[in-house]
Amino acid sequence: MLLDSIFRSVSLENPSTPITGDLVDTDGIFKSDVYVSPETAMKLAAVYACIYVLSSNLAQMPLHVMRKNNNRVEPARDHAAFYLLHDEPNIWQTSYKWRELKQRHILGWGNGYTWVKRSRRGEISSLECCMPWETTLLNTGGRYTYGVYNEEGAFAISPDDMIHIRALGNNQKMGLSPILQHAETIGMGMSGQKYTESFFSGNARPAGIISVKGELKKESWSWLKEAWKKAVLALRSQENKTLLLPADLDYKALTVSPVDAQIIEMSKLNRSMIAGIFNVPAHMINDLEKATFSNITQQAIQFVRYSMMPWVTNWEQELNRRLFTRAERAAGYYTRFNLTGLLRGTPQERAQFYHFAITDGWMSRNEARAFEDMNPVDGLDEMLVSVNAANPASDFKTTKKPEDITDE
């Protein structure tokens, strides 16, 4: 009951909904004739595509707990967080679905919450998802606490046990929803989609006008409507037929206005603007107008560098400070996303990469085989160095004996 009263009496540290002149509630904004919220915005194809691309790409990258001991780096499979991050964070989700859902919350609501549950010994036992609409940051007399109010009850969680990944915000505590911050742009796309649907469904707009040269009586008007309905029904089953009209009647078809004809161009512009909001290249959401086969590889590299890397760094730093104690971090434990899958390249590009890595002496042949999911082979662990890369001084010392060296 105490926590419930806190939920009802203490305000949020920083509400994620911006204050504007439009009608605003706690979950969304009314823009003209549409309601923009993280849920309704997903009905817009461009928003769904951007969120899915960022969430799925971050979720598909392998996530490991690593340990650096002196100069040796190896997976820390003995740590309790390794299995949770790599395989199953909780009984409901795999690692992929957990990261995908959290990134969707971050891009939609601006904040992604995960409750780190620990055993009595202090070891991490599970990572439970907290919905952003059920989680608040409360200021209880100068001390901040995360409050979770869901179907299981009300919980007060220490900040040390809450993985809180934020989008771009106004302060250090909370992130702001990208959808609500750009409600006008997204609302314009939703209005255009709604208008397009009504345009193609008719929208009570006549396709043509029938004019009468003389005057019609009430009985003649009723007879004319019945005759027109019968003629239209007869034409539906027979395309490209001529419609016969009674005498003294004239039919004029209405053409599409220039504004209606530009609805497709307006949709393309809005799609490009939404892609810019989420920092996703246009070709990643199936907008291939400006993409060519010559620059598509470079755009994919830019997507990893400028779209994914900021989120990867955000995730890694937040996971490191919430999953590991200071002593564990000092011992060399850290989390790492493996971006190799996103930068894998074609077979020819991978072959060139392995060739230079092996001949330059910083990768063995068995390590290259491991990247291709191939079993190691005896005798391929030896490092090779090309003749051109060998040190001439060291080669001279190993091949010449001291008594063979004479002064000129």
C-alpha cells in the first residue's frame, strides 16, 4: 500500500511526453485528425521498418561476457551473466527476443528497462523485462527508486538492479520518445496514409456529374435514379461497355486533382524523413531509388558504423555497470557485441581478409577456419609471416654465424 501511494503521489522525474499546443495525454499526442503514440505509429510502414531494422540487427549480433587477463582475452563462461546474455535471460524469452523487445521500447518510448534479479548470494539469476508504461523513476525524498506496477504487484527496485538504456533525452535520468518528439512528421505520414485509403475507397466523392438540360419532376427524378442504378449494376459484370443515357442527359467525368496525383511523392518524402529520424539508410527500409549496386556495400558499412555502433556502445556500457561489480570490472570482466556478422561480406571479400591476416602474421589458419565454422586442423596453429614482412635484421642474425661476419 505504501508503494501504491507513492506511485499515485510522486510525479515522474522527467515526463517523456513533450508539452505542445496539441491535445496531449500520457501515452501519445493528437495531431489534427490522427493520434500519434508508440503503438499507433507502428502502423506506418516506415516507422515499423526502421524500428524492426535497428532492433533485429542489434538482437542478432552475438553477445558475450569476456574477460581480459593480462594480455589474453577469452569468453568468461564461468560467470553467471554469460548464459543469461548469450542464451536465455528469463523463462519467457531468448537472448534475441529480449534485446529486440528492449530496443523496440527504447525507440518507441525512449527508455528500456530490465530488472536484474539476484540470488541471496548476490549472483545474477535472471533478467526480467519491465514494460516502459509500467515503470517510473520516482524521487522519494532525494533518493531515486524505480517503481514497477504491473499485474504481479508493485515493486520498488534499486537503480543498481535496473538496466536502464535511454534514447536521446533532456537530462541524465530519462530518455525521450523519438516518436513523440517527431509527432508532427509521423502524424503527417499517418494522415497521408489515412487520406490515401479514403481516396481509393471513394471518400464520398462522385466519379462524375450528370446534368439535365430541362427540369425534372419528383417522379422523373426517382425514375432516373432507379434507371442509373440498374445501368451501373449491368456494367459491373461487363467491362468497357457503353452506358446508355436517356435523352436530355449529359455525363461529365471528374478528373483527379494535381494534389491527389502527388500523394505518392508526398509518401516518399515522409518515408525519407522518418528514416532520417531513426538514422537508418533509406535502402535498409526498401527505398532503393538512390541506391545502386556500386554503392550498396558502402551504405551497409555506413549503417554499421553510424547507425548500429552508437546503440552497441550504449548497450555495452550500461550492461557493464549494472551486471558487474567494481571488483569484477577490475578483474577484467566486460560485455561485447560481435559485429563480425554484420560486416561479414562476400566470400571473395572474406578470402582477401583472411589472406592478408594470415600472411601478415596476426591470425593463424585455424583461427580463420573458426570464423567460417570449420573444425581446426593439426599443424595450422603456427603463425605465418610473408617474406616481404619479415624483419631483415632478425633474419640476418638467425642465418649468419658470428664467425662468418667479417669486416669489409
